[in-house]
Amino acid sequence: MRTNWKHNELIVIFILTVTIFLAVFVWGLGLFTDIEEEPYVSEETDRIVVGVSQLGSESGWRTANTESVQSVFTTENGYFLLFSNARQKQENQIKAIRSFISQRVDYIVFAPVVENGWRTVLQEAKEAGIPVIMMDRKVEAADQDLCVSWVGTDSRQEGVKAGRWLEGHLRKEGVTEEEDVNIVVLTGTEGASSAIGRSMGFAEVAHKHANWKILEEKCADFTSAKGKEVMAGFLRKYSDIDVVVSQNDDMTFGAIEAIREAGRTVGVYGEISIISFDAVHDALEMVADGTINVDIECNPNQGEYLSQVISMLEKGQEVEKDYYVEEDIFTIDNVTEEVLQERNY
Ligand code: GZL
């Protein structure tokens, strides 16, 4: 029995030793992974160090926008790129910008997820002597003086284009100013300059037409899932919707699914007209087959423009406050095979 007891004692000691060793090992790992190594990258390379804070990956458009940035800020082009995806959270963007500042990057580029709440961190970048360039969306006007430039699209004008298209469409359909036109609007992320601009631009035109009844505007956050959910709600609430204005193609895809599941029809040959924004490839295919009546382009290819701004700054040249990328409007009449083949997003 005695021998057994000695043997059992050894087993207990062995198990305890292994357990303690494993606990220390796992704790040690946690300790080191928490320490964020933040070398001063700018002193480690003769390349231009650019910190990019992208707001998320919520839509096909955003993915293309990211690709346009990552395809330009490459080693071959003389850049050292630090890229952060904020997953739609402003606090993640602020953290990323602070990290770029502490790493002493040469330039900061960011697409502000919303307009407000940037003054403090932009002042920190200014005090650190790091030029900040906005991409795609804008911060509120009062804070724009803290950024050296902006590259993007004119969202208010995009909204106006949508309104003007609807004016022409109703004229062609023989709809008089005496007949009510019932409209619902799916808006993008609350507080995003692109959503605000599109709403403003469309409203500017809508206010000229007393018979245009905007039944409801509701946020669907630029995503397909939310677009379907919000549209399904509209269909339950309103029996007579004539037009859907959807502020990006991802929400449009969801909305069309909801409309079809409700047994209704869409587009050129359907009951409900669809006005969309972005003009990504998959949406243009739906314009070509008449599912979407019109798609107002919003060009995500902004990387080249950003690189040109940085090149000018590197040479000490003055840069403009705003650089607008070119964009079009697509209907069944101008979405050709060639347009579809050329579309890289
Ligand atoms: C537009 C951009 C919008 C796109 C959406 O400038 O901010 O964000 O329209 C994207 O697809 O999510």
C-alpha cells in the first residue's frame, strides 16, 4: 500500500507541475500579445508612410474603394502602407489615427464614418505636423480646416440627379402634377455625409413637386440585410408605393428581394420604380435587364487621386481643398456590354 501511496504522490506532483507550467505559459502569451509594438515606422523606411483609416467593409462599393487605395499605396510605388478597417465604429477610426500619429506616419488618409466628433483627434494630428486627407466622406464643415484636402464624390449632386431623373421619368410616363407619386427612401448610415448629401439633393428637387409624397425615409445603414428589413416594413405599412429611392446598391438588392417576396414587381416593366446609387457591376446588370430603373454612379476609385495629392504635397505644391472623381448616371439605355466589362467594381 505504502509503495502505491509513493507512486500516487508522484503522479499528483507531476499533474500539479504541468498545470502550473501551462498556466504560466498561457498567461505569458497574453502578456506579450497585449503590448502593441509601435515602432516609428517613418524612421525605418525611406518610403512615404501613409496611415489609412477605412471606415469598414459594409458594401461592395466600400470593398472597391479599399482596393483602389491598397493598389496605389504599394512598395513598388514608394509607399509604406498602414491600413486599418474600423468596422463602422468611429472610436476605432480615432484609435487608428492616434496610432498613426504615435508611429509618426508621413500622411493620414481617412474616410470618416460620420461627420461629427473628429475635431480633437484632427487637432492632435495637426500638432504632430501630419497632414490629413479625407477620402470619400467628409467631416463637418467646421472641422474641414484641419484637413489639407478631400477626394470623393458630390453626394448632394447625386441626390439632385436622382430627383431630375424622376422628373423626366414621370413626364415620359404621362404622370401629371395632379397625381400623387408615393415615394419611400432607404437612407445610408446615420450622420454619414454621403447619406446626408443624397437626401438633401433629392429633397431639393422633390420640394418643387407638391404631388411627390415622401411617405417615409428610414436608415438601412448601406447594407443589404438592413435594406431588405426596412423595405419589408415599408411594404407592410404602405399599400401604394410607386418609387423606392435607395441610397446604395447593397440596400437596393435587399429591397428588391423584399418587394418580390411580397409578390410585387419592380423596375422598367414593374409596378415599383427603383432609383439606386453607386452603380456597382452587379447593380448595372440589373439596370441592363430593367430591374433597376436608374443607378446614380458614385465612383470608389479614389486611390490614384489620393496618390497625386500626396505627390504634390511631397513637392511642396499647393493642393485643392476638394478633388471630385468623375461619375455618370446609368439607365437601360446606356448600360452596354462594354460598360459592364470595363466595370472593375
Ligand atoms: C458614398 C459612400 C457610401 C456608398 C456606400 O460616397 O460613402 O458608403 O454609397 C458605402 O455603398 O457604404
